[in-house]
Amino acid sequence: MNNELSEYIDNYIRQKQYRLVNSILLYRDGQPVMERYYNNYGKSSRNNIKSIWKSILSICAGICLDKGYIKSLDEPVANYLSEFAANNHPYHKLITIRHLLTMSSGIYWNGGIHYHCPMLEQLWRSDNCLEHLSDIAMANLPGTKFVYKEWDVILLSAVISKAANMDTYEFCKSYLYEPLGITSGEWAKLPGGINYSIDRNLNIEAQSDLSANDLAKLGFLLLNKGNRILSESYLNQAVSPSPNTPEYGCLFWLFEGGFSCRGYGGQEINVVPGKNIVYVIQATPTSRSKSYGDVFRVCMDFMDKGSIL
């Protein structure tokens, strides 16, 4: 551990009054450089991971592809979801698995104000989530526009479940969590039985709580090019820019020199392959939460100056 960096970050957190930050971990070359906990958090404390779940779902899709449950990312989702093969809309049969991974399905989405999303509320009130989604209007030709939305990950969860013939949570547990030594509560189920990270109270992702150390395990998996759990070929695709935005891959955010899993309210796993760095931050998400990308930048600037070499 580096006491100089730890003290520097402690002071920075206090000065910025980041009272909701709970955990910060930093590893370089596989060794811990910094491990800081706040608000009575510790090694085993669990935190809402929010949309980091989307990146976890991308990893599951990659494993699904590696194991042959799906043949190609460019397969139409209609091959797995009969609701999208029913000719409700001429664009439906054009939607591919890759479009779901790159948030470019073209299905209309209006997220509303965070923690109040009428479209999600309507989905939860439906009898079957897939039938409901297949009735929503198409706003764009699939593959032509990036729109960050929940529909695409819900459909991806459904594809994984149908292809592997098991709940997406059970798939994740068997092929990702258990090999990494991660324990998680079961994920919520939408009407119709599709796993989702948000429960019926909306945006209360208790089932997706993980510790900072769990997130670090995922970071090391990604840094180590899949580490026999996920193929390097899929990972390379997942962290390459999608055609419609240079800042997003297959449910991963991209930045210069690395890539990130991000969730609302300050949840991040940042991986910097060229520097062998894995960084994790967690915070309590609230309706007035913020992101804490500046903490990561401060850590990187501190290390780049050679203070901990």
C-alpha cells in the first residue's frame, strides 16, 4: 500500500465533501496500491452497482458466444425471441445481438428523470415484458443511432436466457461469479420471467449488490484478457468503439488508454491495460448523486508524476 497516495486521496475526498463515497481500490501490476473505505464500509461491505450490471451482462453474452449458445453477435434477436419474429414492425427482424450490446436497437426510449421512469413503470405493470417491448414504437433503423436505454439490456438478458436455456442470473452465477469467487443475491425478474437488475420498486438494485473487492475481481478478469473465462477475441470487440459513438463499445464505456464499467451515482471499474491498472470506486446512489471521475483522474495524475514509483 502507498500511504502517500492514500492520505492524498483522503484529503481530496474531504475537501470535495464527497460524503457518499464508500470504497476506493487501486491496483497496479496485480498489487494493491490503495484501499480506502469510508462511511463504515469495509472489505465485505456490499454496494449498489447500478449499471455496472450492463457490463456484466456483456461478459455473459461473450461467454454465451464462446460456448456456442449463440452463433454470432450479428444474429437477429428474432432467432431467439418469438415476439420479435411476429412481424409487429418491419424493423424487428433487423435487430441483432450486436445492436443490443451497442445500444442501437432503434426501439423508442424516454428515460424520464432518474428514479422516475414512466416507461419502466409501464413495463412492470405489463403481463409479459417481451410482448410489451415488441409493441413499443421503433424510433430509428437498427444499428444507426446510439441511445443509452434499458430496453436493449432487457432484450439481451432474454436472448442469453433463451439461448442457454436457463435464467440469465443462473448463467452468470455458473460461468462468471462462481469461477471468480463472487457471491450475489438473485436478480429481479420482470413479468414473463426475464432477469433484470432493477426490482419492482424501480431502480432499487439490491439483488446486484457487490463488494468493491468483487468489482476488482471483474476488473482483473478484463485486464487479464478474459483469464480463460471469457475469450480475448470477444473482449477485444467489447472494448472497441461502436459505429455510432467512439465512447462506447459493447456495454463498456471507453476512454483514452482504457475502458470502464459505470453505474449511476459513482460506481466504476476502470481498467488501464497499458499501465496494468485496475481502479474501483463505489458510492451510495441517491436521486441527487453524482459521478466521481475526478477521483480517478487525480489518482492517475498522482501516479504519473512518479510519486509512488
